[in-house]
Amino acid sequence: MTQVRTARFGLGQIVRHREQAFSGVIVDVDPTYSGPLALTRPVQADQPFYRVFAVGPEGGFIVYAAENVLEHDPEVEPLSRADEAQWFSVDAMGRHAPRSQRLQ
């Protein structure tokens, strides 16, 4: 029997990484691991994986992270419409992507 998992986080939700010092916003969700086959460390591939747009001292960057290393970040306020427009392209369905990427 196939187990159906529901993603814990949704597009546009602010999360923080449990092991690394960054917070960011969810911009994409994969139902299971879809990254490169050559991994530097073992990963539990049968869980949702997220592309998280994080902002650091050098600017924005994308992180591909497993659900089990992310948690909701209650200390960060949701993005305002002005911030959203500055950092993201948002389509009519509410999907977010970094401004440098086009939504299809």
C-alpha cells in the first residue's frame, strides 16, 4: 500500500531551518526528494522537500530542504504586500517564485 503524505508547509509560509541559522519563505514543494542523485549525506527521501528562499547578509539564496529539518517560524512576521512585490513574482494562483525566476 502506498502511503500518501501531506506537506506540512504551504507556499508563502515563513519557516526556519532547525540546524542552520536561516529563515525563509517556501516557494516550491516536491512530494519526495527530487534533487541530485549524488548526495553528500544520507537523506530520508520519502518526505516532502521544499525550496526555501532565504535572505542572508549577501542577498537571497535558494535552499532545498527536507520537511523534517524545517519548522514554522513564529518570530518572523508574514511578508507585507510591498515586500512580496519586491522579492517575488506572484501569479494569479498565489504561487511565489524569486523575482529572478519566471512562473509558468
